[in-house]
Amino acid sequence: MFTVVNEAGPQGARTGILHTSHIDVRTPVFMPVATKASVKTMSAGDLLELDVQNIIANAYLLHLRPGTEVIDKAGGLHGFMNWPRSSFTDSGGFQIVRDGFKPKVTEEGIMLKSPFDGRQELITPDFSSGMQEKIGADVAMFLDDCAPLNSNDARVEKAVVRTTRWAREFSESHKKPDQMKFAIAQGGTSRSYRQKSARELNKIECDGYGIGGLCLGESKVEMHKATGYQLDILHRDRPKYLMGVGTPVDIILAVEKGVDIFDSVYPTRNARHRTMLTNKGSVNINSSGFKGRIEKIDEECDCSTCKCYSRAYLHHLFGVKELLAMRLLTVHNLHFMMRLMKNIRASIDKGNFEKFKKEFIITYCDGSQPHR
């Protein structure tokens, strides 16, 4: 299921291959978010041209609309969205921290309110497993209890206990042999709870691990420490997925610790809000460097947007609220992320990851040191 190719150290950066039912995914890898079976403004063809290997969709929202039966009839998620490469689905557990879903956590599962019609439904581990089997992604994520930020110790401990029990129930009910299943570790920012969660999940049959419950508003220092608490314990021979983390520097610092998989709306959401990712940091399209400037958008980039359009044109499109603006900048930002991951993999394989890390961070952060 997962093969480690090269390692920078026993607990450090590594490259690998995640053998999914559709393709062999080269890791470390970044997954664009396709919440409702669509990466916003992008077609499947666009993603292929950008050499995206993997996407992640939300199983609960797809269950609500268009419904798992429709997706199943279409040949699963891949047939439904015409996506020939690898895919993950999240169980819907993350909706616990989203107020719009009016979540209520019970010992059996999570009661969620549909944002479409107000219908309430209890999502149990068994239900989540069956839902994800019908959707048919390459990897299904276990249902987990994600304690909200700043929860007290009692709430975090309950989340760890529930997550472990639900992981066991999910694993036992899962029946699709060609679909991998990843457990999700919880524990807030606590060393003891993070380690307890990791140790308990090591006893449960799964193909990989998600590190969940982070990137919710805690400090960068807390996030990276919490990640390290579990990477030191979770089985080394299985892939580790740091859920919801997608800024370039955070990815590099997590890869350094041994993380293999990432996902985030960071590049696509930033594109829709006029922010371009570059090797020298993020740049707002409203800045004076774009209005009326006919230069190439990013001199260091060879994506189709930068090859074909000027800074002035992109600035103009955003100014007059043309939808094309968001698509063009999304192409650029995703290209940036795919190139970043390719360069990370190459640096590890060549044995110079440490040099790459230092040079990238110095340029991207303009000489300042990131929090770790």
C-alpha cells in the first residue's frame, strides 16, 4: 500500500509511493480540496494539466447532494467528476467545528444539520464507512471526534476515547477491499492526549494515519509540536497525513518531521481573494506592482497563466469582477504548489533537503525565521 523510497533520517523527511487503486501517488504530496466533487473554478482536465495527483472531497456533503446513489451509479467519485487519478474522502467529522452544521456529538456518532434543507442526521462510524464505500474514493477517512479549539481537558480526553472507539467500529464495518482506510489521530495540543491517541490507533487495522484537530487557530508552534508528538509514535511504515495544513513553510517544516500528505484550501481560496503565491511570498493583485504593468505576472513561473497574460490584465479582470480572474490565479497558485512538492521530493531524493528547506524559507519569508 505504501513504499518508502528515500529517507533523510529515521524520523525525518522522506519520499514514498502511495499505491492507490488508480495511480501510484508520489509523496510528499499536496491535495487540492474538491469538497463537493469540484476544485473551485477547475475542471478535471485543468488539474491533469497541472499534474495534480490527488484530490480530497467531503463525503458527508456529497451524501447530502447529489447523494451517494447518484455517485455510485456514475461509477463512483472518479466517474462522476471524470477524475482518473487518486482521491480521498473526509468522513464529515470536521463539521463538528463548523457552527453552520449545528453539530451534536453523542457516543454513537455526530448529529449534523444539513445546510441545504435543515434535515438532521446521525453520522455513525458504520454509516460513514458505507457512505464512503459508495462514493468510492481511493482512501476513506475514519469518522473522528474533533474537539474544537480551546476545549478543556475533559472534552479533549472524550474526543480521544470516542475517536479510538469509532476507529475500531469503522475499520470492522468497512468492506471495500480496494479502498484504503486512514485512521485520524486527535488530542488537541496536549502531548499526553496526542500520544495516547497515537498509541491506541496503532492497535487498529488501517492503511495510514491522518493527524487531525489542528490548523484550527492554535499557534504555529503548538501545531508543529502536536504533530511531532504523534509522528514519533505512529507506525513508521504507513503514510502520515497532516489534515488541513497547506501553507508552503508549514508543509516544509512538517515534511522535515516525516509527514507525507497534505490538503488545504489555501492556494485556491487565496486565488479567489486576489492573492498570488510566489517564491518570495504572497502578493496581492491590488498592489501597485500590477495596475497598468504589462510584465509577466511571475517571472519565475511557467504556468499557462504566467505564460499568456500580463499583470495588468489580471489586475483588470479582478477590478471588473470577471470570473476568469479567479480561474487564472487558481491555475497559478496550484501550479506553484505542485512545483513546490516536486522540488521537495527531488531535494529529498538527492539528499539535499536541508539545503532546500533553508534556502526556500529565507527567500519566502524575506529572511525572517518561521515559528516551529
